Amino acid sequence: MAKVSSIPSRLKLSSDSSKQLQFLSQRLNLRRNIICRLAIGRSLRDPESVKSISPKDNDGFEFNRYTLTGDLDNIYRAMIVQHEGERIDDKVYFSTFLRNHIERGIYVLHKEYQRINSPVDFFAELIKLDRVHQYDPDQEAN
């Protein structure tokens, strides 16, 4: 008899996050899973842990693990473990930590988009955020 895996392979977002995700998807003309990936990255910029985030419900969009992280699941997990500064069991990595990063990230991206209200300016702002922490070998030499 085959052993059934207890590692979660699907997660559901809250209804509020799903509404914000749909809004961003329409405004930015991107698939929802791509915006979820942007949300994870945006959430990882916040040094606060996501373990205490408790979404109101599970009534929103459902995603399977591969759709969200693809072949890079181990990379996403490593980034989240690094962010938390502790080991994370695989059972809670996906269903709790990854989900909470998506929830927090969507909230922040939605808020930023509403402030900016332009796809071009929104992406320009995301690029600026990324540039703040780029490595500059010339500055290291000084």
C-alpha cells in the first residue's frame, strides 16, 4: 500500500487577499501566481516574522505548490528559513509561512499600487526598492 504524503501541496488565500490579488492581476496584466511571487519577495523585505499572521478565512483563491514556486521551491524555502532565522518543518513552511508571506505581500503591493495608481510607476517603484540593496564592489573597496 502506497504511503500518502502529509506534505501540503495546496493552499488557500483569504477572501480579502484574493480580492486584492484579482485587482492587481487586472491592473498589472499579470497572472495571479506571478503576483504571488512578487508578494513573497515584497514581504521578505519586512524583517518581521510572519508566523503570527492569522488570515481571517480560507475562502479565497486556491493554488497548488508547483504553480507558486515551480522548480524553485527549495529556493523559496531557503529564503523563508533565512528570514525567520530558524528551522521550519516542511508541513508548516508551505501552508503557514509561504501563505503568510503571500498574504502580507499582497496587502503591501495593493496598498502601494493604490498610492501610485499606474502600472509603469508601480514597477519603477519596485525596481527602486530592489536597487537599494544592490551590491556595489566600488563602495566595498573604499
